[in-house]
Amino acid sequence: PSLSWMRRFAWRQESILLVLASSASAFTPVIPGFRGPSTRDHFHQRGGLSSHSSWPAARPQTQALLRLDSSENASANAALGAALVPVYRALAAIALWQATRATPWVDAVVLLATAIAASFDLGPAAQRQLASATKAQQRARPPPPRDGGTPGGRSRPGLLTARKAADQWNLVVSIKVAGQVVGLLASACGAALAGAACIIAADALFWGLGGGAARFDLAGPAPIADKLARVLLCVNGLILLSLLIASCSPLGVGRTVGSAVYAVGILAQLLGNENTRKKKLSL
């Protein structure tokens, strides 16, 4: 019995080493013209693997786990994107109801602008961006293994670069959507200026974290010029500053001007995005 237990323990240790080594070799970049000793030969020389070990067997398993992880992320993004527009519009309806009950009329204006933007611009835009993030992650999946466990593609550095770009786009879109949802929840609770500030701060973070350079659409990478991204970041920064001033000011000129800057800015963004979509559809 003790000998059988020792054999099972040795087999488990060998299996762990096999999976770790195959995972490391799967992510090792291939240098053209260089043919050094393989990881398998290294383990055989060190005595870490027995001669009857099936080395290629773990490679398809590693690739399958990576594809499963990407597939789960893409499925989660797709499900979330399908639910975003109804959630945005439901919160916008509650914010609109809060606008009818708001005591300062400037808060009612802010809630009304937030409800309109969330229903017709923020929600559909968030759905499209999450759909593009899903497409980007699907394109960046590792290729299926060939017969015998060999990976299907040889452009490993290019694959890693595409996956890094897709992950960055997914990150900035997720931050933007999360900030907008928090802002809409605050607006639905009647906190007009706080909700508006969260929405604009999410947009500012989106541009500040490289959302323009990392941008994807359903057709593939579609980066925005750095100059335009900086302009949009500055515009969102000015609107956010006006909201902070309005929040710190008593009812009067400061609060009125800050609220007006936000309402005009977010509605102008809605009209600009709508015109851009119409131009793309007409092409």
C-alpha cells in the first residue's frame, strides 16, 4: 500500500510539472532562426519527466482553457450589452420622475438632460461599445490546436498584441459603463448634480485611459486621432469642473451656470453622436 501511495504521489507531481511546463512553453515567443533545446528535452535531462510521459497532451488542454476563458468573457459582455439599454432607460425614466419633484429648478433641468441623454445616446453607445469589445476578444482568442497538439497559429507575438489591445478596450469600456450606471442610479435617487458628475467623470476617465487609441468597432480596430481624444478629454474636464462648482455653490448664479454648462454639453454630445451615426449609415 505504501508503494502504491508513493507511485500516485509521484504521478501527481509529474502531472503538475507537465502542465506548468506546457503552459510556459505555450507563451514563450518563437525567435526566428534560433533552435535551442526544448523544454521537454530540458525536463528529460533533469529527470523531471519519465520517458513514457505524453508531452503534447497538455498543450491542447492549455489552449482549450484559454479559449474557454475568452469565450466566457465574451458571453458575459454580450449578455450585459443586451441588458444595458433597458437598464439605462428604466433609470432614465425614474430620473425623469424625480425631475418633476425636484425643488430647485436647476436640478430638474439637470435630471431632464441626464434622462434624455441616457435614453437616446448613453445606453445605445454603451451597448455598441460592449459589443465591439466582445468582437475584439473573440478575434484575439488563441487559435485551435492542430493535430498532435500543435497550436494552430505561428504569429504568437501578433496574437498577444491583439489580445492586449482587446483587453485594454474592454477595460476602458467597462470603467465607462460602470461610472455611467452609478451616475444614473444617483440621478434616479434624486441626486442630480452628483449623478451628472459621475457620468461625466466616467467619460473623462474613458478618454484619459486611452479609449481613443484603443477604440474598436464591430469591423475591427478604429482608433481616434490623439488630438481629437485630447479635445474630448478637455471638454469633459470643463463640464466636470462646472458641475463641481455648481455642487459647491448655493442656489444662485454659480449653480445655474454649472448646471447649464452640463445640460448644453451632454445634449450637444447627443446631437453630435447622432449626426456621426447618420453619416456612417449613409456611406
